Amino acid sequence: MKCENCTKKECSKKQKNDDTQSTSVDALSSNDGSEEKNEFDTLANAKILLSDCLACDSCMTLEEGARVFQQNQKEFFRILNLNKKCDTSKHKVLAVSLCPQSLPYFAAKFNLSVNEAAKRLCGFLKSLGVHYVFDTTIAADFSILESQREFVQRYQRRNQEEHALPMFASACPGWIRYAERVLTNLVTSHICTAKSPQQIMGSLVKGYFARQQNLSPDKIFHVVVAPCYDKKLEALREDFYTALYNSAEVDCVLTSGEIVQIMEQKNVSMKDVTEVPVDTLFDDLKEGDVVRHDGKRSDGYLEHIFKHAAKELFGMDVKEITYKALKNKDFQEVTLEKDGETVLRFAAAYGFRNIQNMVLKLKKGKFLYHFVEVLACPGGCLNGKGQAQTEDGKPDRALLAQMEEVYTAIPVRLPESNLHVQRMYQDWLEGMDSKKVQDTLHTTYSAVSQSTSTLDIKW
């Protein structure tokens, strides 16, 4: 995507050869050097490049750049250092949540099993001073279940509501940011309202877990380890901030690559770290083996929603899904036929080229799909810019192939089979159809007006 006539002071353009001109936001930091030095200062100086922040290499304001800068190691280390001081009234409970698509990166990079990688990563983080390390799979359970229910409801009222279908997945912040800032409400009205796993995890940590621990949400500093930089901007959305507690659902996002940088700068080898079981949100229970959802390179929204819709709408049990590649391997479709008629038509569209083609068809009224799993990164979440990149910023294809092999081998668990989730719907969320479910697990997406964003971005 190109930035033309951009009114912003900072901008990164995607070149035809896919190399980027990267502008550092390091200078946007408010640190004037007067702060007390601590053991984390050297690590905190790692730079974030604007070209890393968005999969589409879009424009950012200086203010946005400064806020993204705060989503880095420096804030994480500030809290760690704060907790080392004697004033316990200022201490924070530090919780880190690990995305499932990050674990294969650590497993492949350090030649470990995915279970070893999870436990050693937990051990390393706790050695720094982190109190709890969680797996975000439970948040993805909630996100998928809510997306499934919403799709069935949209399908049932498709003849009454113009924008009921198609439904677009809402888990990818790169896609969401592009849709809101560049596309019209014609597109954003089709986006599923279920929050992403990252932000649902934020609700679980700052809501459910805080209540279990008898803590105010602002006393918890919540960090997410994710495969892409877009997650940093997602954490900063105003709708994911609770003014009552002066607290965001996610306080800081670190990419998988940033965690490795911390290891390298502290001269820590993953092989030498003690394995520590990953925590759960439930009392003193620990996580068992790592599990994932259906889907080879993502959280598997397409497969779960497809199978659920086939059962709920047409009484058909679909065991295996067959993908049909269309223009390229990152644009595939899945169909369901009944009595010789195609009753469901789903697609997976990864990368902005495919997203562009998809949106053009929608605007021309030639869109055949009921649901599309949209991801900004070609190849899906495993190929996030925050991991599996070479030093010159290009995908490390050999490592990525190993990661895909590791991820595919992880056992699949259906979100419906998670008894903790079912219990939380009743005990914490007051039932599956409650207002609390809508307030906690859903949000809204709408186009940002030109006057607000002052962006002039065209393909």
C-alpha cells in the first residue's frame, strides 16, 4: 500500500521491491535521560521502526508513534525495576500472556518441543520478576465461540439486514486498522464484533483474574507476547481502556523477537533456562500440554465457524474441511453442499493483495462468500513481522517452515470442550446471552472519518 499526499509528519512507504524506508520512533520517547538508571536500561533502548508497526506500512501521527514506542521493552523493564524498590504500595502484579502462534517460533528457533518451549519461556520470564505467565488459548476459545454464535445469527437474518453477510473475522488488528482507516462503513459493518483473543485475554486478566486475586485492575501490569507489531496498536484502542480504573486491558505488547532480544542481551540461553509450568487463571492449577485450534497457520476461525454453522444451520457433521486454492495459496475457499446446492461458501484471505481484491468484489456487489477469515500477513499469523524475520527484515522461510510443522503437530482442542470456559460463562459472565457477555467479549468497529484520521491512503 502506498501513502500519497500524506499529511502526517512521519510516514513509511512500501516500495515496489518490498523493501521499506524505516523511520525510528526512538526520538519520540519522552525520556530526557534524567530518569534513574537501572539494570534494564541497556535492554530498554531497543528501537521500534514505524515500518514494523503495520502490516500495510501505513502512515502514523507523531502521537501514535510515541504511543507505540511505549509498547516496548522499556515500559516492561520500568515495572520490573519498580517492583524491586521498597515502596510496596507502588508494586504491580506482572502477568504475561503468550499467544499460541509465538510458541512455535521459540520451539523451532531453539530446537525444542513446543511444550518445552512454553515451560522454558515461562521460566525465563519468571526469572526476570514476572509473577504469572498465561496461555491465551482460553481467550481464543471465547473469541471463536462468540464468532460462531454471531455468524449463525447473521446468517439467519441475512434476508432482513443488508449488512448481515458476509461476516469478516475480527482477530487481526492489521486488517481491522486498515478497514477502519481506509475502507468505508460498507465494509466495517460486516466485521464480526467478537473481540480478538488478545483483548479477551485482557478482559480475563483485568476482570476475572483480578477479582479472583482481590486486586484492582490497575494493580496488574499485563503484557502480551505476540507474533506481530500490529498487536501493539490494538492494545492502545480507546475501547479497550477502562476509565474507572485508569487501566487498559493490555498494558504492553512485546513481539516474540523482542523477547529473544532480551535473552540475547542478558546472555541467557533458552537451553539453560529451568522449565516452569505455565499458570492458569484458576487458583493454583497449572497448564497441561499445549493445545491449539483448527487451522494450520491461525486460530482457526474459518474451520470452527464452518463446522459449527454446518451443524447448527443444516444439521450436517463436517469432520474434515477441503480447501480449494484460487488465485494463490493465500486465497482459498471452502464450500458446503446440500441436495446439490452450495449453502455455505467461506474463504481465507491472507495478505493485503488478497484483501484488496476481496474488498473490490464486495463494493461491486460480486461477493459470493458468507464468511472470510482475513489476516494481514501473507502466510497467516505464524508469519507475523515480529518473528521469523531475517536481519534484513525478510521472512526466514526455513524457520517458518519449521514453525508450521511444529504448529500443525500441536493437538487440537475444540473450544466447546473447555469446561473452564463453560463454567466462566455461567459464574462470571452471567450466562451466554447476558449483557455482560456483550460488554466483556464484544466491541464495535466503524470507519474513521477522513477529518479525524487525516489519512489519504490509496492502493
